Amino acid sequence: LTSLPQLSALARGVASQRNLVPVTIPGFSFPTDQYYATVLPKIWVQNAGEAELAIRACFKRIAIAFSTHAADRMLDAQAKTVAASALTSVSFTATATNSTTFHGPGHTENDEANEIYDDEPYEI
């Protein structure tokens, strides 16, 4: 969770209420309060609180473990579990006291460089 494009995709998925499927692989650590307080604001410079809401909303759903070192049969079974989860209807809701228009990381009204992450505002 240190990649800005990855975090942006996650936030956009939550905001658009897409059916995201959290998957953990060996070595993955869920974000802690320390992550939200110190790491996220360095990656997501402006409005880190909005990104935090989206990330927390995603991880409220139980993640599926995907053991990348497993035997082929186990990998196939795990992939089927992920695919089946993707087909179920689950919506993520990032809650705040007020709905916030989310413009993406580091967005300013005159900043054209953010268009890769922000083609139009959306609600979280």
C-alpha cells in the first residue's frame, strides 16, 4: 500500500461502488493506525483522510488468502474462490459525516498532472 496508482485505483473502486475483492498474498500486512497516520499522508499528499476512508472501507470485507507458493491445484481453487467473490454483489461504503467530492491524490483545480488519476470527480 505504498503505490499511489494502486491506492488511487482502490479509492476509485470504492467510490464507484465496484465489487472489489480484497486478496492477501504472503507477506501482505493490513494497514495499521500507524500506516494511516504516517505513511499514507506522505504518499497521498492532499486529502489523505478521504483515501483513508476508502482503504478502511475496502478492508472491512474479509480478504481472501491467496498462497502464491501453493501447488497448482490449490492455486486453481484459490483463483475460483476469488472469481466467485467477484461475482457476488457487495458494495463498499466509505462513510464520513459529509459526502465528499473526491478528486484524487494531490489534486488542485489547476493541476493537469493529476489527470492520470482523476478524469472526473466522484463521491465517497
